[in-house]
Amino acid sequence: MTEEKNTIKVIDSTIDAIENIKSSLQTAKVELKKLEEDKENLSDQKDQLEKDKEKLEREKKQLQEEKDHLELQKTKLEREKQKLEDDKLHLEKEKQEKEKKIGDLTAEQLKLLDEYKNLKKELKKLSKIVADQEEQEFNVDKIKALLSIYNVLLEEIWQGQPHFRILLTLHGEAEEMPREKIKMTTGISGAMVLRAIHELDNIDLIEYDEDTGNVRLKKRLFGKGALLNK
């Protein structure tokens, strides 16, 4: 009887052990399943991290490209800024030069106007003398004296003026010639020649073509041979 009890006890212990093993296996199975799920989650997380890494790499590359583009734009803008500053300095220099030329021309014009007024006044005096002499005895010596003064005025003053020399040149053989040729023929500076041409054009003595640069005598004041030595 005692032996049977021991056998039953051993059997019960074995059954308990099997149950424990079964429970352990069940627990291990659950844990293994959890590990598989964790592994799968980690794999998903790894894939997501890889995707995030690739995205960050793309964004980094894009940012670098944008940075390089901005650097190029910055360099280009700096060059354009420098060019604008150079152009500004150049324009200011041209403006100063033109203002100086305009000032010189204005002074020359004022001088020319004064000389013209004086000559006009003297010519009026001569006309009055001639008119008076029609009623009185004609004074040849007085007329010669006055004419000698006008001759000096014409030769020493008016012949040196751009307007006079341009008209004199166009009253020669060629009634039309380029502005540059007039400049070389008269020996007058380009700015003064151009100014005189415009003023003579304004009073219809000559015609100036801005496109071709040609100057044509419009109104002849005397014949071609009038100034030739005879």
C-alpha cells in the first residue's frame, strides 16, 4: 500500500512537472510572440528611420543647393552693385565735364553776344554817317577810318568765332560737308562746332542732319567767288 502511494505521488509530481513545463512553454510562446512583434516593430521603426534619414539627406542636399544658388545670386548682385557704382561715377564725371563745357560755351556765347552788339552799334553809326553824308559833303577819310575799325573787328574777332568760320567754310566750293570735316577744317573743338551748328540751324542759315552728321548751307549770303582775290 505504501508503495502504491509513492507511485501515485511520483505520478502526481510528474504531472505537476509536466503542467509546469506546459505553463513555461506557454509563457515562452507568449514571450516569443511578443519578441517577434517587437522585432517587427523595430524593423518598421528601422525602415521609418531609413526613410527619415533619406528625407533629411534630400532636404540637406536641397538646402545646400539653395545655399549655393543664393551665394551665386549674392556674388552676381555684388557685381551688379559695383557696376552701378562705376556707372554712377562715370555719369557724374560726364555730367561735370558737360557742365564745364556748357559753362565754357555760355561764357563764349556771352562774349560773342557782346561783340555782336558792339559791332551792330558801330554799323548803325556807319549807316548814320553815310546817311548824313548824302546831305553833306562826303568825307572819304572819315569813312575809311571807320571801315578800318570794322575790318579789324571782323578779322581779329569775328573770324575767330565758330559761327563765322563755319559759314565762311560752307560759302566755299562745298556747300555740304560732314560735321567732322568742318571741325578739322576750322580747327574748332567738337563741342563748340556742334553748338554753333545748332544755333545756325535754328536761324535757317544751315541745315543739320542729326542722323548722318551732314551740314548743308541753306541760305547763301554771297556768291562763291566773292572772297576770291581778283
